[in-house]
Amino acid sequence: MCTYAEVTYKVHYVCVPCRQSHKLPWDGAEHLCTRCRRPMVYAGHDFAAPRRRRTAEWAAVAAVLAAGLRYEGFETCGCGRDPKPRPRTKARLRRGLPTR
């Protein structure tokens, strides 16, 4: 049974310049940041935001999202669980060692 087919989940949207994230409905609409009013970036179902003062971790988040990757743990339909960890620092991103 497809997990995402039965339940409507909220997903994470991120504003990297403001360093904040929100869980909002995945409705295809453009969601604006509550601070700067710029469009927020879709980050996926399994995004865990770093603390606001951790600039190195936010730089890695920005690089991951700019590369077109998302923080997803489920397959597209939600049937299989395949964890896909993402790097928490730019150094790990450059080395290609994704860790949570």
C-alpha cells in the first residue's frame, strides 16, 4: 500500500538566507518566507533544520538544495524506505561522504 497515497503529509520548505524552515502542505503553490517574503525552497519530507547559528551546516544545506537534491527517505510513492543521508558540512559535501 502506498504511504503517500492515503495520507496528505506536510513537507519541509526552507528559506536559506533567513535560516528557517516550515512544514507546509505539499500543494504545488509557492510558499513565501514569513521574514523576507521570498519563495521558499522545497526540501523534502525528512529535512532536519540545523540551529540558526550553525552557519557551516546551513551552507551545506544550501549546497545540497542547489544541487537539486532533496531530503527524502521514502520512494516517490512511499512504498519503500531507503534512507538517503545528506552531508551536514561543506567539507563532507566536497569529500562525498554523506552523513546525517
